Amino acid sequence: MIDSMYLPHVYWGLLALSIFIYAVLDGYDLGVGMLMPLRDKADKDKMVASIGPFWDANETWLVLIVGLLFIAFPKAHSFALSYLYLPVFVMLIGLILRGIAFDFRVKAPEHQRMAWDYAFKIGSAIAALSQGYMIGRYVTGFEESVFAYAFAVLSSYGVAIAYCFIGAAWLILKTEGALQKRAIVWAQYSSRALFFGIAAICWFSFMLYTDSAAEKMSNQMLFISILVPSLCLFLFIRCEYNLTRKIGHDDAACWKPFVNAILVFLVCMIGLAYTIFPYIIPGKMLLVEVASAPESLAFLLVGASVVIPLILLYTAFTYWVFRGKVRDLSYE
């Protein structure tokens, strides 16, 4: 049995795990949506088919994140939503738009299909940009300053580019031929843009805490501001090598860019978690101070210990069943 003193930390860890898995899984399908060309019908259909069996289930993790936050840290949940109602609303509009477009683009008459393709692409971009903006506002502790809003805009750009990068890596894994070659180019451009975005975000984060009274926080940010870009640079160099030297000659290496993208996400997630801990709202709410009652956390952990492994199992089963290269999407 877990000591009640550590229950808030367990839920904090579950939240971090859920956010990471969501960023990887829904990140690549949002990235595929943003990368989708509007003229090449064959490529569009293959790209949509590559995420067809997975995209809806991927969003389960988003629901789990909200549920865990509401259950374990209700004060933080209400505090964060008081600042994020509008971006959450915009994100939901984007997710609804792409969800409708996903089905309608196949069934719509030929002359209307382009409009639904635009809707799918725009909906994906809206969702990705909104999520990045919310992360930026959260990291700044919802400060009302020009610097904080500038950081949120930069974060919005960073998340959208990150999703494009992992989306391109997914297409390299799942497709062949001309589309795979296009995805390699997309991955190269987006990885380079993402590196500069990560470096800029780390620098902004360090500047954010430079005037902090807590010397530990400043030291943390200096450490993270150097380490995270350095590790990401190494991973991007490895990815560039795989993209230019390996995949063009041996498709057996097509999984490597996607693994590299996951590792980049992991490094950034660890850096973010290291910076924020032990806060649930940076600089404002300590997780142990705003957590639910130990009795509630202990009782609900029983349900979480069943639900989360089940989600992991059916997710793994789905990816196993639909492993391999993409097949043509069909609703017949």
C-alpha cells in the first residue's frame, strides 16, 4: 500500500505519463493533418489512412489527463481552467472540425472534398496551436505580462512544429515510395525548425526564472536550458543521419526517425517536469497543498490502477493489429 504522503506524487506522475503519451500519439496524427497536401489526392488518402485506425483512440489520453487533474488536484483544475476557457474552447472546435472532416471527406461528393480536406488541415492546426498556447500559459503560471504571452505564442509554435516532426516521422514509418520521400523532406525541415524552437523556449524559460527569489529555481533553469537543447541536438543529428543515409537505401530503418521523435518528446517532457516539480501550478500551487484528501486519492487510485493498464493494453493491441505499411482507407 502506498503511503498517503506520497499519493499526490503518484498522481503527478500519472499526469506526466498521460501527457507524454498523449503528446506522442495524438501529436503524430495532428502532425499528419497539418502536413496533408491539398492537391495530391492519392497522398492525402494514404496519409489519412495511416492514422485512420488510431486517431480517435489517441484522444482517450486527453480525457484521462483532464480526469486525473480534476480528481487529484481539483483546486488546480478550476484555477487553470479559469485562465484557459477560451483556448480550450478553440482547441475543442479544432478537434471537432477535424473529426467531422475525417469522415465527411470520404463520403462527400468530389466537388466538396477539397473543402473537407481544408477543414481537416485547419482543424489539426487549430488544435496543435491551442495546445501549445495552453502549455505556454501554464509554464508561466498564468502571469499577465507581455513576456508571458510572448512565451505562450512561442510555445504554440514549438508544439505545432513538434507535431509536424513526429507526424512526418510517422509517415516515414507507415508509407513507401514518393510519399515516404516527401515525408523525409518534411521531417528534415521540421526537425531543424524544432531545434531552434526548443532552444528559444529553454532560453525564455531561463529568463522567466532569472529574477526568482529561489536560487534553486534559477539553477534548475540554467541546467535545463543547457541540457535539453544539447540532448535534442544529438537526437536531431542522429535523425538527420538516418534520414539522409539510411532510409533512402534501406527501408528497414524507417522506424528510427519515429523513435528519435519520441526521445525528443521524452527529453522535453523530463525537462519540463524537472523544472515544475514540486508545483502543480508553477510558482503558485504546490501539489501536496492542493491535492484531494488522502482517502479520496487512495480510493480512486484503485480505479486508476485498473483503467490505465487497460487503456495501455488496448492501445498496444490496436497498434499491433494495424502494424506495417498503410493500406488504402475504405469505409465499404
